[in-house]
Amino acid sequence: MNTARKVFPYSHKMKMVGIVCILWGFYAFFSKYWRYQLFDLNLLTGLGCWGLTFLFFSKEKIDDERVHQLKFKALTWALPVGLGITHLINYLVLSLPEPDSSKLIQSLSAYQALVIVLLLALATFHYLKHRE
């Protein structure tokens, strides 16, 4: 009986699904901008979030305990740093009132914050993997 737990349930092939999601997000973003002059970041970051999730949580070609430890270390570093960056952007840049009115600019969405965290996690994981 195999009692080993699967840490990363997505197969290595799911990385392609992640890349397709990200490319689909860019295509949808630019096609909406060119057709309707709409600057819809929520569509881009929503699909980008799905794609980055598949990229980060999929198995690597060589999937051993070292890779799992590096991914966990990257995620535990990226989560507080990414949320800190999101908080600073919201507080220092986006919470300033508009010059013509007393309204505040909308803050970053959860998808945008998660994209920042996942980008930091992916970059940190590949940096740590390259360093070792």
C-alpha cells in the first residue's frame, strides 16, 4: 500500500494550461482595449492568477523533497512580502484623493494581490533552485 501523500496534485503537463491561461488573459485584455477602449485589469489578473497558480503548484520534471522545500520556502517568503507590497501600493499610491473630488481611487483587487504574491513566489523558487 502506497502511503505517500501527493504534495503538488497537478501534473507537469498542467504548466501548459497555466501558460494558456496567461496568454488567454493577455489576448482578452488587448482585444477588449482595441475594440472598446476598455482597460480591464480584472480580466487579465483573473486569468493570470489561474495561470500562475497552475505554474507554481504543478510538479517539476524532477519532483523531490528538495523541490518541495524550495517551493514552500519561496511561498512563505512571497506571501508576507507580496501582501506588504500590495498594502504599500494601496496606502501610498491609491489612497490619495483625486485632485478634482474627494473620492478615493479604487484599491487593488484580491486577484491583483494574488498575482503579485504568485509572481514573487515563482521568481523566488527559480532563484533558489538556480542558486543550489
